[in-house]
Amino acid sequence: MTGKVALITGGSSGIGAATATLFGALGARVAIGYLRNAEGAEEVVERLRRSGTHAVAVKGDLRKADDVCALVAQAASALGPIDALVNNAGALVGRYPIDSLTEDIWDDVLNANLRSAVLCSRCVLPAMRARRSGAIVNVGSIAGHTGGGPGAAAYAAAKAGIIGFTKALAREVAVDNVRVNAVSPGVIDTPMQQRFSSPDRLERIAARIPLGRIGRADECAQVIAFLASDAASYIVGETIEVNGGLLMR
């Protein structure tokens, strides 16, 4: 990744922060996209800068097309044309059984997880296609295959959409030498997981995982970095499962 410019959305914590740290260690210049967690984003940027990485934090609401284009432009202005986009932004938002799943909640979850990836991809692609070089890595979830835990219908639908969007976009832009792939994390130790799953529930899930434990954010970051790098130069439209064997496909 030496000399590459990477934009990582949702980079202020969890898998995004771990990915930013790894990209920096691999020689990339890194833009951290965030919306609310300014403190977390600045902490990641400061850590990267201390290690010698060129890094910036860029704020924007990825549910809004104008915000997305402004964020992409700001990142490119600070660091150079974007070589790798990691669409990591997203959240469960909450657990809502179907009888309490309002239209507003549905839209909020789909916009945060799926619309954001579509808008970000759309904004970075013109420059990637013009240079005939680039990689997009979308972050899905095991919930896109299994339906997720209780009250996760909207989140599961959004993440299933990520898988379909990855394949469709990959077919469209491969002719321009832009690769699109995805990772599908299982149960990973992140702030979101800690917020929405009790320790008892995580312990029960870990007992069902063949490796016997939940995953770490850096273990997802390593797969994301692989897909974003030239080491994955002939991988297109794939979704790689990172779940310790909880779901084997």
C-alpha cells in the first residue's frame, strides 16, 4: 500500500480504526471519515501521524450525496486521488422487532449501511476509472447471510444488499481496472457489538464458533487490506467471510 491514498468511512473506532492503523503501517496515506465521533477520529489520526503516516479526518453525513462528494473532495485535496475506498460506515442502530420497525427506522438503517456505500462509491469512481486503477472494499456482515440476531431485520437486509451491490458494481467497473470486493465479519469485538450484545450473549455465541472465541477488529482489517492491495489483483466481486468458522459457505 506504499504511496496509496485510502479513504476509510466509519474510521473512528472498531474495524474502521483498525483498518486505518494497518493501512498506515503498510505505507498508505489515510483519510478517516466520520460523522459524530470527532474525538475518536482525531485520536486515530494523531496515532497515525505519530507513526509517520499522512492522515486526516474528514467529517460528513454519508446518507447525503452533497456531504459525500464534499468529504471525498476534501480527502483528495489533502492527500491526493483516492486509490482505495473502504465502505465501513454503518450501524445496527437498534434492535427492532417487526411490529416496532417503523418506516423511519427502516430508512435510517438502510441509509446508514447501504445508501452510504452506494454514494461513496459513486463519488470516488470517476477518478478511479479515469486513472484505470482503484479498489473498493465494502464491509458487510454475517447478518446478511443469517438474518442476524433478534430485531436485526433492517440491518440484515442492508448487509445482504451490500453483497448484491458488491457483485453488481464489480461487474460494471472491472472493465476500467477497478476492483470491488467485500468482507463479511462475523461476531467481532467492537464498540457496536459491546453496545448491542450482552456479555452473556457473546459468551454463548463464542461457544458456537469453531475457533472458540469472537474475532478482533484487526483480523478484519487484515482481510480488507489484502483486498485493497495489489496482492488481490485478480479477485473481483467476492465477499470473504471473517467469522472464525461460525458460518462456512
